[in-house]
Amino acid sequence: MSRKWERMVLKNSKKVNKTRAKQGKPLLYDTPSDGAVTVRGRSWLVPLLLFCVGIFCYIAFRGNYENDNLYWVTGGSYIALALFIFWVRRPFLKIGKDYLVSRRFAGDRRVEPAQIREISIEKDTVVISLTTSNTKWVFTKLYHQFNMKELSEQVKEFASRNAVALKTEQ
């Protein structure tokens, strides 16, 4: 099946299953999975920075604007945004049978094996070098809080399955 057809079948089966679940009928079948594995990390640097900015707003403007409602809203918004990024908007690498998807600053980005120059695996770092505009995706244990053992195993499997150059340094 072509990918467009697979997406249409998946979309329609989700819609039908949702309707059947509301009616109390059994589902047609579970939505098919393409076998993609998602490895999640945890972002901590940006939330820490936003949390500090929120605390700074509370401390710096305490004397002048303490009775103003926006004083509390501004500091609270920075802290709420920090908590949202820390708990909800986590970095990930989704490894499918013939693609990689990662969360970038502007949104999720998908690459095919033809767009990957090389994958480099080190002790606490996985670097995916792309052929498009010399960009690199870097996933680290310190900054992104990834489980590096699981991530490196999945990336090695992806590289061998799709004939992508793999450089391992220990």
C-alpha cells in the first residue's frame, strides 16, 4: 500500500472505531502500528531559565507593582510555562522503519535515510548528521536526559536496517 492510502485507512479506521466505541459496539480492529519506537528525554535547561525569570519578575518588581494584577500574572506565567515545558513538551526521537522524527524548536521534523549523512554514537551522545544544510541533531544524556543505552541500541538497529553510515566511539 502507498503511504497516502495507509494514512487514509488509518484516519478512517480511527473515525469508525471512535463511533463504534460510543455506540458500545466492538471495535473493527486496533489501529495498525508501523513498529515505530519513541525514546523520550526530559528538557531541563529552558524550564530552569523560565522559572528563574519568573522568580526574577517577582523579586525585581515587588516594591512598585505588587498591588497590580499583572505583576502576579507575569511571574506566574513564566513559572507555568516552565512547568509545561518540563512535564509536557519533552524532547523525543521517534525511530520508524524508514524515518526518524525529532522535536525541534519550530515543531516536529521528519527525515528519511537518504537525508542522513552519518550517525555517530559516543558514550553519552548520539549525533545524527543530515545532508540538508549541514545540520546535526545532537541527543545527550546531560542536556536532554535521554536513556542513552536504549537510544543507541535503537539507532544502531535503524542504521543497519537502512544502510546508514554508523560511527561508534566508546
